[in-house]
Amino acid sequence: MYEKLKTVSIPTGTIGTVMLLQKGVGVRGIAGMSIREFLLAGTGFSPEYIERRIRTVFLNNCPADNIDIVKVKDGDILSLSGALPGVAGMAMGRDTPISPFRNEISAKNTENVGEGEILLTVKLFNLIAKEVGTKLLEKGVIVDANLLLHAFGEHAPNGITEETGRVQLIMN
């Protein structure tokens, strides 16, 4: 699906990586995976990390509580955060006492998730971006060149222009 992309690399510690992760990077997966399956296979995050540190999960701007049931499809946007503070954190965090009260806005499965390889936009926030963002970038992500230029500015990889389109980015 995206195997003929130009591959570019950035060194670890490049200024702008947190902004890039907050804007979102493309990560490959398989249609119909649960959110948890995608996190394990697509991002390489450990089961313990997913359970203990990723406390707020949004799929297409809807809070997702049961990451073992909700399935992903091509084009989905998955946003991940640590615990949020205060009432907002309790209301939007997964598996909190308040989460049943927002059932109407919670992420739900669609009837047709398709099949085969998919590309999800993954957004990482707060300590999740800082703790595992580098690991995700080392694995390789797909990013629009314009986003790279905006996030990294003068530290953008050589040979990237606004016309480059999508590239595979790897941190080394």
C-alpha cells in the first residue's frame, strides 16, 4: 500500500518531534484489529505500558473505553494520552467511574472495517509523546512532507520539499 515511499531519517533528539507526534503520524495496521491489538502490533508498545500509562484513548475524536472491542479501519485517527487532570480526566479517561455517563459519545464499531493493510493517524500527547514517541519514530512512520517541514523547520531532513508528498520517516 505504501511500500514505494521515499525514506528519510532524523537523529534522535531532533527538535520538533513532540509537535510532530501531536499533529499525528501514519502507522500501518490491519483492518479489524482491536485498538489494543493495533497498539501492540503497530506501535510496539508493551502490554504493561498500554494498561498502566495510556489512560485516555480517542478514536476519531470519540473516547474509547474498551480497547479490546473497538476495531480500527483505514483512515482512523487514534489519539493517546496519559491521565488527564481533574473532572475532564475522569470524564474522558478510560475505565473510570464516570465513563458510563458518556456512552452516547463513546467510540463504537462500524459495520464495515474493510480488510487488509490500513493506515491510521496516531497522535501522542503529554507524557506518552515523551515516553514512547521516540520508540514509535524508530519503528518508522508515514508523514506528509509539509508536516515535516513545519514541525522540524531548519532541522527537517535534507531533500524534502513541499512537493515531496508522503515519506517514511525513521528516527535513528
